[in-house]
Amino acid sequence: MGEHNCCRKSESACLKKRAYELWESVVMRMAVFALTLLLSSSAYAEMEQGTFKKNNPNQGEIMKKNDVITNAAVYVLPPLPYAENALEPVISANTIRFHYGKHHKGYVDNLNKLIVGTEFVGLPLEKIISETAGKADKTAIFNNAAQTWNHTFYWNSLTPNGGGEPPAALKKKIEASFGTVDACKKELATAATSQFGSGWAWLVLEGGKLKVVKTGNAESPLTKGVKPLLTIDVWEHAYYLDYQNRRVDYVNAVLDKLINWSFAADNLG
């Protein structure tokens, strides 16, 4: 009986020893695996960073973690400066949802797709616009970059409870260039309503004087060496849900009730 108990105790100790050895083996293997994974990741990161620097020799040393992100989507849809329904009743929330949420977003998404693997990744929109303007093989990139910029500028050219009198400095500049604020508004309305097809009407600064210009499709004053102060979008998607073919009514309502003279004054500097 005593011999049997001794054997059982010995067997129990043996099992405990084997379990400990097995646990120790598992721990060691996990440690080796983790170390291998860490070293592999580090080597891969160094390899990728070397590739990035080879392809982008002008990049500074301050970029570290994001050096390898050369083809990621870098442009995002900027938030509206007001709520979707803030411009009602002149521009409905329904129009904003389609115009901003579908059209503007579409330009941003398309731009991100088009610039993958090109020299335009990470450049400011203004730089992309200037470097692709007038180049037939870069038309798609230009159109989507310019429309992304134009629409962001347009949203800021509008404001709830807008219209009225411009800030003093801007008003003085308007009167020097057009005679009166009403004359300036009339020129903006004429440019916006006479633009054939899709396009934009702009108040710009050129050579120290204010002017009204119009551009077709995605064209922008940025490519003409003048400084845009505000704009009115006359693409049909900007007004058709609310006004159908009554562009004149849309333009006049924007100028009387939504135009953001303060934004123009800020751009005037």
C-alpha cells in the first residue's frame, strides 16, 4: 500500500514537471515569434522608407511614420461652414444635400483616384490647378481639382442672413471700382445669368481694382493671375431643384440674401 502511494506521488510530480516544461517551451516559442515579427516589420519599414526617399529626394527628414504613404487619398471634403438647412428658403437643404454631398464629394473622390501614383499627390489644390491648366492629358485632374476648390470657395461665399452692406474697406473698394454696391451686384448678376451653360461668376481683385469675371465649367481665376474674392455657382445642380430653369431668380436671391461680403473683405486683405 505504501509503495503504491509512493508511485502515485512520483507520477504526479512527473506530470507537473512535464507540464511546466511544456509551458516553458510555448512561452519561448511565442517570444521568438514576436521578436521575428518585430524585426521583420522594422526591416520592411526601413525598406519602404528607402524606396520613398529614392522616389521623393526633396522630402525633408521631419517626415517619419507617413513617409511610406505616397498613394493614399489625401484630399477630404471640407465641412460646410453652416448647417444644411441654414440657407433656406433661398437654397433648400435638399439642394445642399445633393450639391455638397454628391457633386462636391464626387469631385474630391475622383481627384483622389486620379492622382494616385502621380507627381500631384500631396500638393496643395492651387498647385495642382496651376500645373494642369491647359494641358490636354491632365484635363480630368484639372477639372476635379478645380471643382473641388471652386465649390469650397462657393460655400464660403454664402452665409445665412447675408447680403446687405459690405464691410467699410470692401465697400470703399467697390465704390471706387463700380461706383456703387448696387452697380457691383448688377455686374455680378449679369455675369452669372449670361454665362452660357455651366460655370461661375466671380468678384476678383486685379491690379488693385475690383472686377467681375465669369468662367465656364471648372475654369478658375486662379489660372488667370487674378485674386478671387467671392463666387456664385451657376451650374444647374446649384439651383435646379429649387428654381428649375429660373437662374435669374436664384442669382438675385443669392445676391440679396446670402452673399458673404465679409468673406470677400477677408480675401481682399
